[in-house]
Amino acid sequence: AVELFPMYLLAAEANMGVNRDNAAEDFLGLASWLALRDPEGVGDDLRSRCHALTGRLRQSQGRLEEAIAAFAEDTYHRSCAWGPEDVRTSFGYWNMATCFATMGAWSKSVAACRTVVDVWFEATVASALGERLGEGVKRTQASTPLESELAREERFLSRDARDASETESNGRARGA
């Protein structure tokens, strides 16, 4: 029966594509039941896909808290399958970031987006330099003033935020 797991996921995804949420939910439920029934028969890569589809379904239904929980499970299983800083894992972080942004939880959204950027930056630098992951950024940081540029950008952004806050408080003082 575990052999049907990928087919249930495909059926759920197809039903989501034609806006048949109830049928998609049924197929995701069947897939989840199979995973619970035979934990060793379903790998982390397939579990992550199931949770990602569940998260997408919940997000489309506006059930954002449940979507975030599903995307967190997706990210966990991606991390187990490929590692927490793998490019494939970054998609789980991105999905959580979009939910947080929709909810207006900007700090959480930015934190998740930073993780995505860090993972992709490392993968891009390592690929460009022909280095192993983890070595590319170290080599780049040793040869470029990247850290000082980031620190300067942080100061600039915090100064802009402080200026905006002062402008807002001055406007309120004048209106009072």
C-alpha cells in the first residue's frame, strides 16, 4: 500500500490545480495515513512533499497558522533528507516567509527570507568558485570586504527606520 503514496500526492496536487480542495484534502489524508501506518516505508523526501502540499492547500484556504505548521514540517523533513542548509530545504523557509508576510508578521517573514538568501548565496558562491558548500563563502569573505558592506547596509537601514520614526512622531506632535 505504501507504493500508492506518491500517486496520492500526485492526485492531491492535480485536484489542487483544478480547485477541488475537498478531493485534494482526501488524497492528502490517505497519503498521511499511509505514512503513519508504515513510517519506514515513506522517506523524508516524500513526507516533505506531503507537508508542502498540505501547506499550499491550507494557504489557499486562508488557514495560515495551519499552513505555517505544515511548512515547518516540510522544512524539517527536507532538512532530514538533504540538510538544513541545502537549496531544496530553502523552499520550505520561503513558503513560511510568504505566510508570515500575508499575516503581517514582517520580522518572522524577513528572518525566513534571510535564511533563504543565505542558503542560495552560499550555493551560488560555492558553485561559482568550484568549492564545496561551506567553503565558498569563507573564501569570498577572506578576499572581499563583504562583512563591512553588510555592516554599512545595516547602519543605513537602521538610520532610515529611525528617521521614519522621528518623522512619524513629529507629525503626531503637530496634529495634537
